[in-house]
Amino acid sequence: MNQNSKFLVSNTSLDNVQLLHLHGYLDAHTAPDLENAISRIINKGHSNILVSFKELDYISSAGLGVFMAFIEDVRDKGGDIKLCNMKPKVFSVFDLLGFPLLFDITEDEQLALSKFSNINSDK
């Protein structure tokens, strides 16, 4: 694997939110790693997922597809997938395909976390 194709995903729990940090390049070869990480979270009964793109340098359509594959399932369970900290070139891919209409995308992790708190306090 060359330097440009490296991808890492790490998971942290913050109260009722599972925070995923993405690092590197998310493409067809690395998308299964993200799929597995999200599947593990959902299988453990969690439905509030925040994904930080702060260290993600590249995303392909295969990477975008991972989010589409899980969003309906998570929302059916009363949760959400929120996205934050995107670099401009990563955000432009999401924006081009209309993802800001489907997903809550914020510039700041704390703002995204507070939106989960607002959802949960409404229940």
C-alpha cells in the first residue's frame, strides 16, 4: 500500500454519541474499513454517530456511498449521522452531490455534538 492509499478510522465514545475520526484517503479500497466501523457501532445499539473529517484528505464516490448505506437505518432507530471538520476539497465533493441537503454538516465538532444534545432533549 502506498502512502496515498492509507486510511485509518478511530472511534471514541462521548456520552451518547460515537465519534469517528477519519484519516487519510477514503476510496473503493478503504471504504470497507469505514463500513465495518459503522456496522460495529450500530450492532452495539448506538445510533448517534458523528464523523470528523479533520484528517481526511480525499474521498471518492465509494466513500460517500458508505454514508448513504447507513443513514436510513440509523434514522429509523431515532439517531443520526452528522459530519464535521471537512477540508474544502472534501466538502466540495459532498456539496457537488447534494449531501448538505441529506446530512447535517458543520465546521465544528462541538456544534455538531450540541445538535445531538438538542435532538435527545426533545424526546
